[in-house]
Amino acid sequence: MAKITLEELRRLREQTKADIEKREVEGKETLVIVGMGTCGIAAGARETLKAFVETIEKLGLKDVVVKQTGCMGYCYVEPTVEVVMPDMPRTIYGKVDADVARKIVEDHIVHKKLVSEHVMDKPAADIMK
Amino acid sequence: MAYRSFVLICSGTGCESNKSGVIFDRMAKQITEKGLLSEIQLVKTGCFGLCERGPIVKVLPDETFYVDVKPEDADKIVEEHLLKGRPVKNLVYQYEESQKNIKIENIPFYQKQFRIVLRNCGVIDPENINEYIARDGYKALEKALFEMTPDDIIEELKISGLRGRGGAGFPTWRKWVFTKDVQSDVKYVVCNADEGDPGAYMDRSTIEGDPHSIIEAMTICGYTVGAHQGYVYIRAEYPLAIRRLEMAIRQAREMGLLGKDILGSGFDFDIEIRLGAGAFVCGEETALLASIEGNRGMPRPRPPFPAISGLWGKPTVINNVETWASIPVILLKGGKWFAQIGTETSKGTKVFALTGKVNNSGLIEVPMGTTLREVIFDIGGGIKNGKKFKAVQSGGPSGGVIPAEYLDTPIDYENLQKLGSIMGSGGLIVMDEDDCMIDIAKFYLEFTVDESCGKCSPCRIGGKQMYGILDRITKGKGELADIDKLKQIGRAMQKASLCGLGQTAPNPVLSTLRYFEHEYRQHILEKKCAAGSCKELVFYTINPQKCIGCGLCAMKCPVNCISGEKRKPHTIDQSKCIKCGNCYTVCKFGAVIKG
């Protein structure tokens, strides 16, 4: 490693900061929970999870935590994903593959719009389109 | 690479000696085998603090807090939790039956803590400079070099009210001003990491968990006072801390954060490590400096103080590890912010190594002014095995005991001193009803007698004499006049000894006399030790009414001094008994009497 200048140190700090902030949970309000039971994994939940993590990183969303959980019980529509965030109903999505995951991040998390065709647990009717 | 999960494994000395290294390797192997390498980051961190339950493994962002993890559990955590998302329930920390899967921030052990010195301990990988930098590392140095004058820095320290954390509590900014204002071609900066109090491990853990914070602070000091060379004096018994510090210094040099022309500022500074051989007296600053110079570690009279004439006769700032670790935060967040925390005279936080008869032994950091009760009962989880609290010892061999009636005292330098103890470097040893105060005083005095360098006679002779008297008392051979004699010699040592070691060595005796003189009297007059820890004064007998003659005690007696026929009351041969207490412990019928 060569000696660094002040600017390089500052840049390095910004880069590494993003990485280390991902470990922190405090103050993050949006939660994506991926069902990773045997059925979920068999149906491709690992890919789904990866897609979530990558898309969130790509869009630089700092407020989002991706967690995994066991089987949610909707084994017929695996992989299942629950999204919890302010100003939006708690929503469970089914049949979420990598593409749908990206859509959920862009529509649901960024634009606060439900991805209606994959909603499993329906929130109040007035919110649904 | 986008990681989805982070596994933090404590690799402080405590957890590492409980095989956290093996756990790390096994998890790494499993993660590779399961193809999770690109999704999960394994991090070796410094101490989490809850050493009682180590090794500790923390999974984020799930906030799962695994305790007492064994190497064989590693596979299960990877297989069940990391792969399938099911936390391994029986390893998750719970402080009460009803509280399962509790969030880390809600664990009582952490609730009253406030971390400044330990801000990065258990959060970052101490062997990776990038992680330190990510947590605003070297930002204070940047600020100091490019935005602040030496006077600005000293002003900030003055506002912060930071006082030396090594024990004496001398205002840090004053030391710096003394050294800064002396004209000298060469000046030095020294970190005192010669932590020697029995049961204390704050400094070791800070260096193990966050070595760069020391390097950064020492460099800032060098810039402030005009020094270009720093030394860290650390005892050779801390191999892990030394290794991490060496690694950190190397990384900082490679990046140019140490060495010539730091960050293009034109300022040069470098740090070297000096190993101590483990002499307690070398924690005293003048003895420490003598040891760095290559001489025998012996104190010399002050003044002149090291700030004016220290290492090789040159002005030298010498601060303790914890003091150093607070400084980058003070520069970044401001002296005002720091001064909001704590009490009128003692600002900021204090790290304590909580040990003894307390449920949650460990490393804690609390705001000054927190009460002893909060520390021992809320954070420490109370006394082990439901016993009664008797006293807490603070300040190690230089400190004293504080009894139950002062549990609600807010901790700060002045309050502890008023109670006859001292803040010291931060060891807190909790004692229960089974601890004999004379025995405790004897233990500490034995330590200081052993560690006395022998240069001045009050310490060399006084300590030895006091120890002899205590020894007699614990053996039932004391006289009432001994109490006055102890006080007399103790006061003479306090006044006439050359350095802090001798001046404070009688403290454990004087403070136990202050609060527990009745125990001394009981030993002397009744030849009785109520706590039952002075062997010569304890006798084990068997109550024939209760003894059913099971023979268990006879079987467990290491010297075969218990005899009797089966199903008939047994007896103990007092002439052979070594008072190990085995019979008392194993008897299920309460037939063995201790008294």
C-alpha cells in the first residue's frame, strides 16, 4: 500500500463507511424479510435474497435491512418475502424471484407502490389498486 | 461485493482462550463449503464486554447474540442460521426465562452503558485499518493537522474536562500545556499500557479491539506539543494486544498515517513499542520512563515532572491507554459534547473491568456519575448464587473497599476518594458474604510487598511489617494493639513513600479497617472468621443428629480424616483436617458444620 493523500483518505472513508454501515441496524426503518425454510431455499430464495442485497446496494438505499427467517407457511408460493416500512402496510409477497425482488425494491421501497400481482397477504382494500 | 449478513466473532484474549479462533476457522470452512463466501462476511472483532458468557458470536443485521459458543456449534450456526435463517435458539443469550430472542440493545448488561473508549470494540476488525477509517478513524487527526492549531486542540481538551484515566485523574490538557510550553529540541509522547492491577484488563481490551485509536491520539498529541517520537510501553504478558498494535502501526506507516510528512502536512511522527517485563511499579510514570530508557524500573522523586523532564531528560507527555482512546472522539465531537457527560468534576465515561462474585463479569463503560449499585446490580446482574453483597474493591492494590451502605454513591474521582478508595485504572472486584476482609487486605498487600522495588524504606519495610501483622491476625494470633499499629504504619507509608506504589499500598488495609474494624476485632478477640475463609480459624465438625452415615464426605476427603461406621454418625479428626471444605460442600443433609 502506498502512502495516501488527504483526499484519498477521505475517499477511502466514504467507501468503507457504506460497507460498515450495513452492519448497523439502529435507525433503519425498512425491513425486508426473506423466508429461507427448506421450501424457500429449494424454490430459489437464495437468489432472491442476493438480488435484494445487490439492488439495495446498487441504489444506495441506506435505510434498509435485509433479514432472513424460516418458513412463513406459504409454501405453495415460495419464495416468500415480507416488507415492513413506514407509510406502507406490512406486505407479504409470494413467488418472488430475482426479477420480482428488484421490482419490489424499486416500486415498493423506493416509490411506495405495491407490486400487486405478487401480494399474498392483502392489506386494507383502499390501499390496493 | 454485497454481503447480506455479518458474523462478528469476539477475538479478545478472554474469548480467544475459549477457542473463539477455532470457532472462526470452522465457520469460515463451513461458509466456504456451503458457497456462502460472497454473501456472508466473517469478522474477528475486539471485546464485546460480556466476558462471563464468552465466546460471543453476533450475527447482523439479525441482531442475534450467541453466547457460550463452542467450536462444535459453529457448523450448526452456519447450517441453521446463515443458510436457513433459523437462529440456533439454545445458544441465544437470554437473561431470564421469559426473555427469549431479546434485541441486543435491550440486554440489561448493555442498557446503562455508554461507549466512547470502547466505541469500536466488538464492532470492527482491529486488524483492518480500513474498518477503523470507516468509523471516522483518523478524521480527528485530519482535523487537528489541517484545521486546528496546537492551542485550539488544548483548548478543546480543556473544555472537555478530560482527566487522566490511569488513576490519579490529573487534567490531561495541563500535562500537554506543560510539555508544549517547554523549549526543547526533542520531546516525547508515551502511552502507558502497563496495566498491572489484579483483575483489570481495560487497557488490554482497548488495544486488542481498537489499536488505531491509540496511534491516532498519540499522533495528535505529538503535533500539539511538538514531539516526533512516541512510545507505547506495554507488558509482554499481553501478546495479542502487542501483535495487534504492531500490525496497526505497520498499516498506519504503510498508508503514511505515521512517518514523515503525514498526509502531506509536513508533520513527522512515529511510534515504537517497548515491552515491559511485568513489574507493577513500572506502571508508575517515572519508573516506566526509566524502564524505556533501558534502566531498572525504579521511580524517582517528582518534581521535576515528566511533562518538563521525562524520557532521557526531555519533556514527555505520558497518558494512559483509556485517556488516549477518548481523545479522537473529543476532537471530532467537541469538548462541549464530552463535558455534558459525567459529573461536575469528572467528565466523560469510565471503563471498568467488573469481576469477582458478580453474575456478568466483563468489560463495561459507563458515564461518570453512574452509581455503584447500577454497575453491580443492573449491568453486573447482581451477586452470584443469590449471596449477599458485602463490598466492592476499586482501584486495585492502590484502592480500597466500599461497603454496601455506599452503593448509591455516583462514581467519580472525588467521591471514591472520600470513601477511602480511588478511581484507579478501573478494576472493580465484587465481594460477597463469603469474603473475609482481612484476607482481602492481605491479598493486596502481599501483591504490593512482592512488587515493591525496594528503593525507599517506608514501602519496603512498612509493607512487610503490615503484611506480617495481617498474617498473624488471620491465623488467630493477633492482638488488639495490632489494629493501632496497622494504622500507624499505614499512615507513615502514605506520607513518606517515594512513589504512588508505596503511598497507596496501605489503602486496602486502612479502608477495610475503616469499614470492617469489627471483623478485625472478631479475628483477634474471638479467634473467629465469620466469612469462614481464614483456614486457621475455621473448624469443620459433624452434627451426629443430622449425619445418616452415608460416607460421602469420607469418600471425598482428600486426607482421609473422616471416619465412622456405615449408617452411623461420622467424625472428623481435627489433627489431620486440612480445612478444604469438601465435606461441607458435598453433604446433602447439612450435617457438616462450619464454624
